[in-house]
Amino acid sequence: IARAKKPNWTIALGIPLLIFLSCVMISFSSIFRLHHDVLSNAILADLLIAAPLIYFLAVRKSNVPTRTVIRIFILGLLITGLILKAHSNPILLFIKTWISPVIELWVIFLVCKRYHVANKQAKLENKKADFLMHCRSVMFLLIGNKKMGNIISSEIAVMYYAFFSSRDQSIDNQTKFTSYKQNGLPLVFAAIASIFVIETIGMHFLLAIWNRSIAWIITGLSIYTCIQLVGHMRALKARPIIINPDSFEVHNGLAGDAHIYFDNIEKIEASCKKPRRRAFIKIAL
């Protein structure tokens, strides 16, 4: 029997979501307080058995791995821990004490195993790839979704280039070269980062007068933005433009990449307008 390409997501996610919301609403009702023991066991059965089972039946004949049912189970376990008290329910206490740690260790083992295999395969497919390109390959093989893999690898690359990267020592200005010294971009980004720091300090104290939580959230976002700018500046030095025998690779820090084969070049022209009816790649920040 051929496996379906896509599952019915309305059933696979909609019904478990409806079960989760219903259980949460029941836990806040007056009936739940009157019949706590009976309804607690019913909620446990719905969240940890019914919801994962419905998801499993919906995806078992599709191209979605059946092991993803663990995500529904873990989500149900988290909701159970929020709305029920473990010390008042022996079944929940047993699950949290014995079953949950085993599942967590198994998930960690699977992730580490898949990462090792994906990392090994990515190295074989592209031995010359820099850290960001290699990380994208690994995340795609690990997750199976290119868009989500690119998002996660970009966040990992920000931290790597901000704190651990260094200038590419193999730059020979013939087959590898950079342009950051001529365009002055590091100075511009450094000025922006400095403004972020100054504005963040002042904004933090002003917002703290009104709400400390909001102040720290804004401060945290500003600090992360500064880290992104630092990572981009350091990536400008660590990721040079590379000329290969049949193509060239354009890297603009963490902003964008383009791999262009010489056979695909019809002409080169300078323009301030976007090409019409053509696919184009924007690599500017």
C-alpha cells in the first residue's frame, strides 16, 4: 500500500488541540473541583492516551514519521503538569518519576544519533563548506524541513560567528577576497551597535519605572540584536567571496549568499532597480 504524501492535518493536529483546550477548560470549572479524582484520571487518559493515539492514527500512513507522536505526548504531559498536581494523583506522579525521564533520555539519544549521521553525511557531500553552509546541511538532514533548518542554523551561526569565529586566513585576494575594508560596513554596524547599547540602557531605566518585566524583555531583545550585528560583522571577515573554476560564491556576512555558475551569466550590469519577472536573490542586510 502506497503511503500518502501528506496526512490530514485537520484531524492530526485539530482534534488533539481540541482535546488539550477542553481539558484545560474543564480543569478551571467548578465541576472539576467537586469531582477532582475522577476527572483527573479522565484528563490524564485524554491528554496522554487519546490525543497521541488520534495523532498516530492520522499520520501512520503518511510520510510523517510516526515517532513524532512523542511530541504530542510530551505536550500533553506538560499541560498535565500545569493543570494537575502530581502529589495528589499517583498515576501522574508515577509517569513524571519513571516514564517521563525514560522518554526524555530516548529523545536525546535519537537527536544525538541523527545529528551524528547528518553531520557525517553533510561532510561527505560538501567538504569545503563554511560553518553556516555546513550547519544548514546538517539541520536539513536532521529536521527534514529546509525552511525550519535554515532558521535554526541561522540562530546557531549568529552565536558561532559572534563569539568563536575568526578571520579566514586563506584569503589570497585572487580566488578568495573580501570587500568590507572598502565599503566600510563594519564601521557602520559598529556605530549602530553602539547606539543600541546607549539607547538600551536609557530605555531600560525608563521602562523599569513603569514595568520591570517589560523593561527586561526589551533589554534582552536589544542585547540579542547587538549580538546579531556583532555576528554579522565578524562573519564579513570569516566568510570571503570565493572564485571557483566554474563558479563563484558571494557571501555577505550572515545577510545572504549566492552561488553562481559562469555558464548561467548572460551579462553583468549595475542597476538600482529590481529585475522584473526574474528570480533574484537579495544579499544585502
